Amino acid sequence: MVYVIYCKNCEYTPLLVIRGVYIREVVRSVLHISMRVISMSAHVSFDTPNDVADKIYEMVQANNNGRMKKGSNEVTKAAERGTAKFIIMAEDVNPPELLAHIPLICAEKGIPFGYVPSQEFLAKEAGMPGGVKTASLALLEVSKGAQEKFNEVVELVKGLSS
């Protein structure tokens, strides 16, 4: 969790960035300033609106016949080899450092990537059994039925990441 502290009288200019959980109440009581919490994991490069996340889920579900790699190790290999067409990462991964390297590899290799809120729902849409979670997913092939959704998602994600 990252806490960004803003001063009420400073037109919301950030004063200090603190990484921790218990410091919030101490700082608030000592400095008498307001706080706004920004919940962003270490591996998340940009905010993904819910409508874009829904389109990513739909694309994964439509691409069930295409080849996919599931899990951070397999996704890392696919990204490093350059065989992935698109990479999806869950935002609720714990610890977040598990996926911190993947956006860097994607940027180096020119692979588009996006985020979804839930690793459990990502696994469900990928056709995995109930109760299973996956932190990340790499699409290696895009089926003909999912090509239109794939192109739409790639364009939306490019707009968010720039």
C-alpha cells in the first residue's frame, strides 16, 4: 500500500510519500493534514478502468481455443522468448513483486499487456477449474473468433499506457 500525503492548504500538492500501514494515523494526528490513499501494487504501471478490464475478460473467454500460458513462471518465459501476443496480469497478486518484472520485459520486447482486478476471475475466464487462481496469463495464439476483441483490447491498452 502506498500512501500519498496532501496538505489541505497546498491545493493538494503531495508533500511526502510513505510506504507502510501504521504510519497513517500517526502522521495525520501530528501534522493535521489530510490523506488520500492510492492503492497501486508494485507491478501495476497504469490504472485500468472497469470497462477495459471487462473487455479483457471477454477476450480471454472468447480465446479459449487459442494457446495460453498460465502462471507467472510460464508467462515470464513466454515474454522473454517473445512468443506472447498479449499478457494479462491480476492486480490483487500478493506479494506484488511476483509480477514486477513482467511489465519491464513486455516493454523491452514490445508485447502489449493489461491488468484485471481479480486473479480468481482471470482463472475462471481462462477455463481453469473453480477455486483456482492465476496471477498472470499470456496469450500465445489468438483464435479467429477472438481476433476482433483482441484488436480492440490492444488499442484500448495502448491508450492507457501512453
